[in-house]
Amino acid sequence: MPKYQMIAPALPNIPWQEKPQGHINSPLWRYTDNPIIGRNPLPGVARIFNSAVMPYEGKFVGVFRGEQTNGVPYIYLGWSQDAIHWDFEPNKIPFVDEEGKPFMPIYAYDPRLVKVEDTYYIIWCQDFYGAAIGVAKTQDFKTFVRIENPFLPFNRNAVLFPRKVHGNFMMMSRPSDSGHTPFGDIFISESPDMQFWGKHRHVMSRGNNWWEGLKIGGGAAPIETSEGWLLFYHGVTNTCNGYVYSIGGAILDIDNPSIVKYRCQNYLLTPEEWFEERGFVPNVTFPCATLHDPETGRIAVYYGAADSYVGLAFGNLDEIIDYIKDNSKTTADDTEIGRR
């Protein structure tokens, strides 16, 4: 019997690979055929990374950060039968406004894809007179309607929860500045309608651990479990050779997700393989999505690697939660309600 329960629709066709013998130091292990998306994946796009996927009508759909050959990032749509091999639509996602008129962002990057009730939401970073959060909705992946920006600049790393809490939408974000943000904590905000946002709460401070000492930011949409919201996030350190992005794990209170119940002091994944250490921006593992199956407890984590590739890692819910709890180290900033 599983030790913990995952509250999510069954996903029997989740991609999976068993843990290799001798694997140590983390409850996550890499897919042996990584990266699953290489360079120059379609005409006009040099690199795809920091992208999100979801199950849809028996197959899989994804929104992908496509770095064009002119250096400007946009969001592209992709489809897959197995969530590993992808076919990409050649044109950028055609966003429209509420009246159905074309409404394309100047640039768009690091998308997340989350379903809440009967609607799919794409959340990304864009220009809104400074780096800010863009949001669009769709129900059929044919029409993509942009809605109001949730927050003022400067902000990044928005992550929407997969269900409402106390009747409100919940979204994490990481307030920033106009540069590469030499700071950063995670906050959470609420909305009754995806238009007006408030009840802002602090969730997590950047850590005292070396791998997240510079800043942190949201990653994949939280997974609802019997122990709380399971969150994969990214932490950044600054070394003599530049930034290093690692993947961390935490568990948030199910009813008040601004409260951190457990926070792993160890990273769950850090750059170690060639496609993570070597690329356009070296030493990056950046989580953006998970696929997860409550029947088996299997979790597949999708992450950007070195701003050049997409990687895939696997883990089991029981092992991941136990590892986070066994290695948890929280601060007063983590465990308080986050309101001052």
C-alpha cells in the first residue's frame, strides 16, 4: 500500500523508467535517453527549454519556450503520444484578446501549463513595461485568449495551483527587478476570477543552503497529496564560475499554502550531466512541469537544461515525500502565515 496519496486523475500512460541500480543521494533519477528535445527542433527555432506539458485527450500537449534564431523567445505548441517524442507546430501560438483580435506579446518565455476545472491556463514571463507575468486561457488548444496581467512589473516565475483553495485561484510568483534579480523569494496571491489579485502572502525565503542562497523561484505546478502540496522549485547559487540552478522540493500546507510544512535542505537535482553543464547558459536544471499518476505514485519531472535542452527525470511519491521530510530544514519565514 502507498504511504501517501496523490489527488489527481489517473494517468496510466505516464512515461516511466525504473530507478537504476546504485542510484544514491536523491529520490529523482534521470531518463537515460536525455535530453528528450535537442537543438534546432524546428525551422526558425534554435533551442527549446523551460517548457511545460500535460495530458490531453489520451495523448500529451505542451507549451514550449522556443528561442528563435534571432534570439527572441516565443511560445510554441507541441503534441506527443508518449510525452517523450514531440511534434511541434511550426508557428507561434496565436494569442488573441477578449474580442478575438490578434494580441501577441513582444516576447514570451518559461511557460507553465495548468488545468483548473474545465480550462487550461498558460502562464509565462513577458514584457509589460518591464518583466511581468502573462496569462492566457484555452479549452481546446485552438483558441488562446489572453487575459489581464495578474501583477505589476517586475515579476517572474508564476505558477498556478491546479485547483482553487477556499474558492479562489492561487498563484505563486517571484517579485524581481529589471535585471538578473540578485535576490528573490516566493510569494502567493489569490483571485476570485483570474482578473483581480490580492491577499498576497510570503511563502519561502531564499535558503541558507549553498545551492539556493542567491534566489529561488517556482517550478512545476504543485501536486496535491495527502501530506500537502508537493512543490518542485528552483534554487540558484552564485559561484566563481557563474550561476548554478538546482531543483529543490518542499511541501506546503494544503489549506494555507503560504505555510511551508517541510523544505528539503538538499537539492533533488543539480547539474551533473553534459546537457545540464554545457549549453547556451551552463549549469542549469530548471523544473517547469510534472506528469503524475495516483495509481502508481509515479512522477515524471520535466526540466530545462542549460537553456538549451529539455530533460526528464522520474521519482516515486512515497520516496520523494519521505526524502523531503527526512531532510527538512525550515525557518520562521517558511512556517509563518506570510502576512506582516
